[in-house]
Amino acid sequence: MKIIVAIDSFKGSASSKELNEACREAILEVLPEAEVSLFPIADGGEGSLEALSQALSVEKISLPTRDLLGRPIQASYIIVERSAFIESASVVGLDFIEPSSETFNKASSFGLGELIRDAVQKGCRDIYLSLGGTGSSDGGFGLLESLGFDFDSLKFKSEIDWGQITITGLADVTNPYYGEKGFAKVFGPQKGGTAKQIEAKDEEACAFARRMKEERGIDLQEFTGSGAAGGLGAAILIMGGQLKPGFETIAEWIGLEKALENADLIFTGEGKLDAQSQGGKVPVAISQMGKRFSVPTIALCGSVEDNQSLEDHFLATFSIQRSFLSLEEALDKEVTLTNLKHTVRSIIKSRFQ
């Protein structure tokens, strides 16, 4: 029996690698002859570099830059052949700050430019920038400024020839640049913005987008996802780049789809499964990929809500919780891994032994 295990991280509890290894251990306890393949996976947001690093031969690069509040930090990215993968959250992540009205105005994506510039100088011609988990809402202005964009001429004045570089933003967010569904109004509150600040930020984004359309012929509002990561999606488009779904890109690089061709079963999962999981989240995306090869998928998670909406995607969904626990107890890594192994053993014994 060939089993594919590709579980996304349970945020705040266990990594994709740890969950996958625990699942494999439980499977082999019951089915020692099973062929179990592990695929650390992510949706193009936080955890993407870890997933790629575990599946591929990569070169890790570390260098000094600044976080979203301008504080010195050491950040890393990886190179695979001549392609660089940069995780935005490692430089301008929401986890770096306690969101407030002060941080909302101050947070900048400037530090990301140092990593992109370094990758280009090292000969990378394909740059992948994961856009999940960011804490900045600067419309991408900081990143553009750091790479030599002139806001008067609306053109780059730097040594980088963007015509020779392919930059791809990885995001499952489809928000436009401004308006009721734009980055400021949708994500501003969670990043500390007051109603007045959010309105001002949206007006600024609207004015910039109109200038780009009138003077450069680039309609930022037209591009799906230009509002991703506080407007970083728009910055990527101005650099001549593109936006792609994160999961599909990561899955392609690690060879997940090819591995599914001859598989008998898939185990996937994430911390929480609910109706929103259908909007591009890893477990549903994996199940859809599995369906192309008629491979059934079982989902494991910390909690399940609205099971009915998930029935079309999975052979079955299971919460790994075995008793009533506080959130703090449920997030304990050892508790999570122990409960996951117990759940997987029970599934294999009852359905496949």
C-alpha cells in the first residue's frame, strides 16, 4: 500500500515535518509493509521555506536586514539552482510586532528588498516571494523604494534590469489594491489600524493606483491579488512579476503531484478545518489534486467545524482530540503528536488492516 502524507503545520503547535513523521510512525506500526512518502507542505505563506528545504537540495543564505519597524535582524532565504525563495514573514511578519495604531503607520516592507537584491546579485533569475503572515500595510511602497523605484517618475532607477528577472508572488489572497475589499480596509484592523488610519491608507492606495494607470498604463486594481500582504502584490506587479497560488507552486517544486499518480491513500490536514478551508487551504487543495488520480484523502486536524461542507473533499475528516482540553493544553506539541499518532493508528486498524 502506497500512502502519501502531506500535513500542513498546526500553527503554534507542531511543524509540517513533525506531523508527517508522527503520522508515518503510526502507519508503520500497523502496516509495516506500507510504502509511506512524506511531503512537508505549505500554502506559500509561513513554513514555505521549511517545506522546500526538507524536500529539495537548497543553499541557505543569511544576511542582515531590517524588520518592518526598521530594527536590525538577520534573515534567511534559500536558493534552488538559480531560483530564490524568500518568505516575506521572515522579515516583515506580523509576529514581529504588537499591532497598534503606531505600528500601522510605521510598518514598512523596505527590508524585503535587501533579500531580493542579494538574490539577484548572486545570479538568481527567478525570485519567488511568499506573501503570507505579513504585518505591513504600506501598499508595497517600502519594497519598491528599497529596490530603487522613483515615486515621481514611477519608474525604477537602479542597477537591476527587471526585464531579466522573473519575480513571482505566492498568495491565495485575491483582494484588489484598494476599496471595500482592498488591503487597507480588509486587513488593516488586524494590523492595528484605526478607522481614520485605514481610510487614509485606502485613499493613498487609490491615488497611487490611479497615477500608475494614467502615467504607466498599469492598472493595479485590475490584477487579482494586488492587495495581498498589505499591497506587496501590487509591488510585484510593478516589477513586471506575477502572482500565483502558493500551494500549487510549492507542490510542483516538491513533486507532490507526480507522487500521487500511483498512490492508494493520502493523509493531509491542518490545525483547523472549517468552511473557509475550501478557499485554497492546503488540505482541500491536496484532496482536489488527489481526485485527479482517484486517490482518496483523509484529513486530520486539531478541530473540525462544518463537517458537511467538507464531505465532497475527503473520504473522512478526523479531529485528533481525545478529550476536553484547554487551548493551551491542546496546542502542546507532545500532546498534538501523541493524539495524531493515536488517531492514525485507529484509522488504519479500522479501515485498512
